[in-house]
Amino acid sequence: GLNHIFVRVEGSNKEKHDSISKNNGCFEKAIEGIKNCVKKDLSCSTFMNITREKIASGEPAKIIDLAKKLKVSSVRINYPTLSGRRLKEKGEKLSLEEESGMRELLSPDFVYLESNYPRAKDSIRRCPAFQRKFFHISCYGEVQFCPFVPVSFGSLRTENLDKILNIMWGHGIFKANYTGCPMNNEIFRKRYILPANLETSYKNIILREGES
């Protein structure tokens, strides 16, 4: 029943990829896995997480060229997300100029941005989670609209999934019209994330907002 595989490729050669993954030999294993997928006609895509250092060195275009040689189905570009450790360490998101440069690499038939939808260079970034196109269940059973957003609407250990989804998708948090990742939006973070300790569950925070 497996119909698609994503393989993370963070560099165009083993030195660059392994230095990011902190795992010697990881690049060669990733490439071998991609070749095995292609050989078996299993749809396979690569994805990379963009950093300012990668942009400055021109690495994204080199990774795309490598993906073409490997004959993968597509390449996904992920912008930095101010979530988890990056948020705690006050990491930086890309500038408008850097984002514009990444858009020049997009192509309708091969390279896309973060989700399947923004493939045109002038397309507006919309969070597919806010469009109710998917949801996430954490390894602890917490139901979230996105794995990058530490907001839980209930636990499968104690509640029915349909009930949790009805509560989540009917919540006022979905009424906002955010572009891009909401975690990169300062207004969103101030309202839902920053009022609490980053290690806690966010279900009670949302309920205290009084929205439904």
C-alpha cells in the first residue's frame, strides 16, 4: 500500500549532507535508497530544509540538479520554521529577498514549496493545515493541526478522533487568514504560543481564549 516516499537530502555531496545530519555515511545511504525506489518504480521525492547559509552558497540549485540526475518525482523546499529548538534559540526566518530567490527555483512539474500547492513562482503561500487538508497525531496521541505547531486539541488516549477533529476544525484559530507557516507569524505566536511554557500541552491555553 505504500505509494510515495520522501527522502531528505540536505547537501549535494556527502561532506555537506553528513555535516548537517551529523551522521557519517548518511548521504550515501539516502542516495542508495532513492536509486532503489526509482529502480522499483516507487514514486520518490527529495526534500531540503533551507537555511541562509545554503542560499549564500547556492546549494539549493545544486541539490535540485542532483535530484534531476537521480530521476526522482519532485523536490520539496522547506523554509525555516520558528518551532521547537529554533524558536527557543530565537532563530531567524528568511528575508523577503531570500524567499524571492527560492521562488525562482520553483517549477510546476518538479520543484515546489512546502506543500503540493505553491508551485508557481508568484503563488501565495497558504498553510495546508489551515485549509483542513491534513492533521497530525503525535507519538503521544495528541491531535494537532500541524506537527510544527505545539497546540493540542485532545488526546486519542481519552477521546474519540471524530470528536476532536470537530472541535479543532470548528475552532476560532482557523478563522485567521495566515500566509505561510503560522509559527513564523509574530501575531500568532504571541496569542497562542508565547503565553505558556514551551514544554507544556497547549489545549488549555486555547480553551482559555474563549473561542469555539
